[in-house]
Amino acid sequence: MNDLFALTDQYSSNNYSPLKLALAKGRGAKVWDVEDNSYIDCVSGFSVVNQGHCHPKIIKAFQEQSEKITMVSRALYSDNLGKWEEKICSLANKEKVLPMNTGTEAIETAIKIARKWGSDIKGVNDGEGEIIAMKGNFHGRTLGALSLSSQESYKQGFGPLLNNVHYTDFGDLSHLKDLINKNTTAIILEPIQGEGGVNIPPDNFIKEVRKLCDEHNVLFIADEIQVGLGRTGKMFATEWEGVEPDIYLLGKSLGGGLYPISAVLANHDVMDVLTPGTHGSTFGGNPLACAVSMAALDVLIEEKLIENSAKLGQKLLNQLQLIDSNIISDVRGRGLFIGIELTEAAQPYCLEMIEKGVLCKETQGNIIRIAPPLVINEQEIDKVISVITEVLEKSGK
């Protein structure tokens, strides 16, 4: 196995620092390494495999489509793009969708739409449109996405980035109001911040953001790339406050853990600012991605994975909040998306949990993020609870 690590390290760029764990197989909520040790996956590819690893229905859709046609230029129509568009628009209650490939491409698309909408519809002078983002966000690694980030370490050495981006604390409604002006075209946020530490906003914050956007003619962009599609026990995390954004951004589990696809969803009055030649994607909306995504959405609904996320997520949260350990400062979450905040570095505890068969990963240095596939069952949840409790109670006495 050391040869495998050495080979990968020899040829890989240095922008990753992975754990010395090589996975070879996955089924449902479990994965196996190259030595056939099994783990309950509480990373889920950062919510890519909500439907579980290698779901047979999604695999079948991939196989069947791959034997027909896999790629059609958007200069032509395909026989399943419209079917996928109808399905995803219906789920999101939006009139239009623009398919892309990755989450960060969806972010880039949303930035372009916000700027174009500001210029064409709101009447903001070209180049003067402003976007407000939340501190602690994570929207991706491309230059546009980095421009939305408040974390200077992510941006160091990559300037100049986009201008006219302002930041406010996640949940600080008063400061948000102060930032809005006649040139503000959009407010973008994750309804629950993932990479930032599973940060849940104060009650009614999302609802108040919606009101501010309505009052000031500003687009509300919800980055649901990680927290959407059932992760938090709702189809979309904004549903926790009964709110619909102007633009939904989806990705990750939209492809069922099998094929990359992302989506930007909005109504005519927003999406129609894009006209032929203003945006595009070579692979966006290709037949293979659409077939896989339709199967992934069907699995989500037919197998009641959103309901499972709500039920087992609440059990997991309740039990983790009972852990008696002086190194835990907070346990928070919604659905199967939980953060355990520690008073010290989290990685040693994650490594110990991995040794006991629960695969997890720290974020922000001191937070353990728990996000298993939504197909996880009660027996597997019980093991996750048992392992985390054992590790943190033993270490925090």
C-alpha cells in the first residue's frame, strides 16, 4: 500500500494533503480500503453521495445511457435534456435551469447572471454592480468563487480578484442592511455553512434576507450545492424558514455520486438576461449527466431519503449532544449534517474514529463534520454514535 501512496504523491500536484487511506470500494453508506477494512462513510465526498455509493439504479441509468449516446453539443438538442430540465425545475419550483458540471461553475454562472441582471434590469452602471457575501463561506476555488471568500489564506497569491464584493458576518442582519445600496445586485449565502463549520444562522435570518432583497430589488442567491437535495432533512435548506431564493445553485449529489453535474435555477425574469453567446459549457447538460441525474433524483424521492435524513439526523444530533466530554464546546446540525466543535484540534480524534471504523473529516481545524450518505440505516447510525461517544468521552474526561 505504501507503493500506492508513493506513486500518487510522485505524480500529483501538491494542492492536496490526503490522509494515508486508500479506498477501493463503496456500497451504500460503507466504504472499504485496499486492505478490505470497512468504514461507515461520514464524509460522503462532501455530500456528493447522498444516495449512497454505487446505487444500482443510478449505475443502471449510467450503463444504459452510455450505450446510446453520451455527448451532444448544445448547438443541437438531445432526447433527454428537456426531461431532466422539467424534473429539476419542478422540484425547485423554478421556470428555467442552466446545467453546468461542477459546483464552482454554478457559482461562476450565478456571478455572471447577477452582474448582467444588475446592468440590464436594475439599471446599475456596467462595472459598478456589487455582491454581498457571508464571512466564513465556501463557494469554490475558481477566481470568481475565491472573490466571494472572506478567508485571505485562500486568496493569497491569486490576485487581482473580482472587485465590488462586500462581506458581513453570517447572521448579522444589522450590518447586512448597512451594506445594501443602489448598486447591490445580489446577496449570496449558504443557508447552512458547510466548510465554515456546519454554521446554522440565527432564527429568521434567512427569512429577513429574503425580505431585504425584496425591499431593495436585490437577487437572493442560495448556494445549496452541499446542503441541498435532502442533506439537512429538507429538499432545500432554505425550506427550514419557508423561503425561496431567486437563484438556486445545486451540484454534488445532483449527479448521484457517479457523474458531475450542477445546476443554476431561476425564473424567466432573472435567467433571461443570458442570451445566445453570453454563457455556455461544452459538457453542461450532456445526455449522460442528465440520465444519471434523473435517476439520482428519483432515488432521493422514491426511497424517502429526505425523510430518512430528518429522522436519523435528529437521533444522531440528540445522542451526540448527550456526550459527556469537556473538549466539546458545541454540537449543532440539521438532518444528517452535524458539526461537533471542540476546544482543541479535531484531526487526532478523527483519526481515532477512522481506526474504529467511522470515516470522518475535520474542518476549520477544530470541528468534526459528520455527513453520512442519506441511505444510512439505524444500525449504522448506532455505530457512528457509539464510536464518536467512545472517542470523545475517553479523551475529554
